[in-house]
Amino acid sequence: MSDPPSSKRNAPDAAVIMKPAKPDKRVAEIAETFDALQRFQDRDRGLWHLVIDEPGTRVESSANGAFIYCHDRLREMGMIAPKHGEMIERAFTGLKRLYYRGGLAATCRGTGMGVPEYYRPRPMGYYGNSLFNAAMAPRR
């Protein structure tokens, strides 16, 4: 697997680099995060929405690519249970459909941390496609 840009590797690699004092706690936190993602995954499309707990908001590609990449990297490191594999495969299929059907502009442009009211009207554009590449990397 070729490495994505370092800015895209930081989240899962930090789990190893930081050498947490309680690695079991870190693994439990990761499992809790992916359990929560499973609850909010759009059942029809396999993706997550711009505001994750608001199914009425549009799907957005960059966060979906990041979730897939992080899962795959954490799996390689043995830090996540296989139970989330089916969820991630649904997301990967949904992400491919989104991109391959003209969805390259499905990335929310210029967002930072904010309240849901901030995200809902954000414009979509051609930004952050490297996360799609990172999600694709282990599947070549």
C-alpha cells in the first residue's frame, strides 16, 4: 500500500506513535467510535451525512473517505475488530458510486469545526479528493 500524504495518515498513526499509557482503553475508544458510526450510516447509500445524526442533510465524501481509510489502517495495526468490516465495505461501495456518477464535487468546501447550522449550507466542490485516494489505496 502506498502511503497517503502525511496529513491524511495522522489520525490512525497517532494511535501507535503516541504510545498511549492504556492501549486497551484506546482500542475501546476506537470500537466505541465505529459502533457509533454504524448507528448513523445511511442504510440505502452506505455513507454518512454532512451532519452525521441528521439524515436529511446530504452525504459528503471527504469524511466518508476518512472513515474508510482510518478503519483500514487501524485494521492493519490490529486495533479494530473485524465486526465493522461489512459497514466499511458498504461505505466504500457508496463512495465509489458517488464519485463515479459525477460526485467528485461532493466534498464540503472549507469547513472547520462548527455547529450543525454552519455545515448545512456549506457549498460543495472539488476539494479533498485525496481522501478518496486514501480509501482506495488498500483495495487496488
